[in-house]
Amino acid sequence: MLYDVWTVFWRDWVVLKHRMIKFILSRMVAPMLYLVAFGWGLGRSMPPIGGGSYIDFLVPGILALNSMNISFNSITPVHSERIYHKSLEEYLVAPIRPLAFIIGKILAAVLRGLISSVIIVVLAYLFGANFMITPLFVLVLIFNCIIFAEIGFGAAMTIHSYEDMGRFNTYILLPMSFLCGTFFATDKLPLAAKYFVELLPLTHTSYLLRNIGAGHDFSLLSAFVLALYMCVGLLVCIWAMRKIKE
């Protein structure tokens, strides 16, 4: 089982290794724009939030947002392999367990998410942000990467066209990007909207990263919500994989 997982992961790592410079440079663009526009531009006119500057508030949200997008988008090429290139069949007929294929793809997406997160952390410190990186902070990031890699895998295995994948991004990921506590506290939203966004995983990732980075109390409820999403997401991936094999 572990060898099968490693085989799938290693294939994606080889591809990433040959594109590492391009990957790093491309992942620097959006964070720098966020930090300049919101951290330096808007942030200098914002009052202190939670005892820190707005950029200290902003960076954990950017980390949550970025790890979501990178993990999701890193695994969606499986959709092209399934629909257009028809190369997914090579995995299906290979002596590799379906669960190993799922885990290997998810781990490769998590690696990409963590590399891009390291880039943001370095840039954030250069921009003057002040927050703590602890093992718990990294664990929450990993959980977030796993959850959205699972969502990406489930979407890639069930959606039937490239246009529908674009709509999934528009209707699911884009609203979460701006509403789930990434750029402002969710208590600023109307009550009904606040309750809705607090059901979403990215909100709890933003909460946890922000609280841990500022040295505040750790929310067991938010951790439980992320763990629940992670378990449900894995079950959905297994179901989607079995459906493809039938």
C-alpha cells in the first residue's frame, strides 16, 4: 500500500521538480499583490485588529486562501486525464490500489500547497508581518490542503466537462475566497450570512491560523470541523473512484 502511494506521489513530484522555478515564481505573484494592495495600501488606513496590525490579520487569511486554491487546482488535472487524455485508464489497469492512487494524488497536492505557503510566509515577513509559526499552525495548513485536495479530486472524478470545472471554481471556491474570514472578520457579515460561512471549512482554517499565529486560544470546535470535512472528503473520493472503475 505504501509503495503504491509512493509511486503515485513520486510521479507528481518528478513533474513538479522539473517545473519548480516556474511554480515558485508564479506562486509569488498573487500573494505579493494581496500584500501590497491590502497590507500596505488598505492596511495603513485600517485601525489595529485584535491587538495587531491589519497585515498581521491578513496574512493567515491569505495562507488559508492560497493553500485552498493551490491544493484544489493541483489535483484537478486528473479531470483532463479522465475526460480528454484518457490516461487515467493507465492507473486503473495498473496494479495500484484505488485508495493508494487517491492518497498519492492528495499528498502531491498538499506538497504544492505547503511550498506555496512557505513562499507566502517569507514574503509576509519581508513585508513586516508579525505572527508565529508553530507545529500546530503547520498542521492546520496541512488539514486545509487535504480538504481542498479531496474536494478537487471529487470534482475531477465526477464533473464531465472543462466548462463545468470552471463553474465549480466560480460558484464554490470564489465565494469562499472572499467571505470566509480571509480579508475581514465574519462578524461584519449579516447574521444569516455569518452562520452560513461558518459552516464552510475555509472559515475555520482562517480562524485557527489567525488565533495560533497571534498566540491566542486554540478552537477545538474549528479543529473538529476541519477533521470532519477531511474524513467526509476522503469517503467522497473513495466513492468517486469506485464509480469510475465500475
